[in-house]
Amino acid sequence: MAPQFLPFISVGARAKPAEWGVLRISSIPYDVSKNEIIAFLGRNARILAPQHGPAVHVIMERISGKTLDCFVEFETGQEALNTAARFSPQRESGRKLRLGDRSVTVEMSSQAELMKELFPKANHVQWSGQRPILQNQAGSAYSGFKTFITSEEMVATVKHVETPQRTLYQRNCLQRPYESFISTLAKVAFTSAELKPG
């Protein structure tokens, strides 16, 4: 039977990446929870609905377990812009924005920046929104690209789950490796099923 007549489809090949609005919150506390971030943004913030995936992505450096920045996805770019604008008066008056015990910055971001931070080891990849574009290198078109996540990163993430007391960052924030893994699964480039590591 010819492949085009098989009753199976590749969902990844037919999926289209969504272009949600994105805010970046920098210098967050290591032990901040997603609920604290949502409360910080306020009840009028129209973050991404749960049926579309997680709205809050707290970036964890997978090897060390260190909490980096946070990205929040919104229903539209305009909603993200509206939420960022709510914090402008405080910033312009010189008052610091506080999340827990830390001063934070809130700024507009993009899907491309979120993907770059979520998959830092994806070599020779430029992000166009959620879609990865492999950069041509000498030789084949895919030379240099290996994977979005290395095996070392996955092993380290599992170790953070199994023995959270081994790093200072994980002791007070046991949920972080799980959140990181959920964000990874939600954002991995399933829509680019044609990519094959070189």
C-alpha cells in the first residue's frame, strides 16, 4: 500500500506552532512558585488558558538546577503588552518591582527568545517563533545540529528529581525539575517533524 493511503497521520507534521504573547520576568527568586508569579501579574492578566499548555515557564539550568528567568505566555501579544504596561508607572517612578524578596524586571519577550532559553544546547538553530530553522553549515544542511536536549541535561534533570538535596537550588524548590520537564514537553518542536539530527 502506498504511504499516502495509510490510515495513519503524523500529528507533528500537520501541527502549526502557536504564536502566543510572551513576557519575561528576570531575577526571580530561586524558590518562586508558578502561583506566586500568577499572583504577581494580577488577576486581570489574561495568561494562556490551561487547555493550550502551561502558561508559566520557569527556566531551570538543567545541569546545575539553578532557577534562571521566567517566561509567561498570554492569549495574544496585546494582552502581554497590556500586562507589561501595568508595571510601567512603578518602573518610571523609580520604585522597584518585587517578587518575594527579590527586585525583578518585567519586559516584553517573544516565542523565539523563550525557545532559545528553554533549549540552550540546540546548536546551529535559529528560532522563528516556535519553529526551529537550522543554520546551514559547511557540508550538509543539517551539519552541527544534534538535538534540542542533550543526554547530559536529561540525566542531570532526573538526578535533581531523585536527590534534590544534592544542590542548594533544589532544596527549597522540589517542584522545579518537574516544571522544567513539563515546559520542555509542551514546547519541544513537534511541529518540525522533518528535523533529523546530523
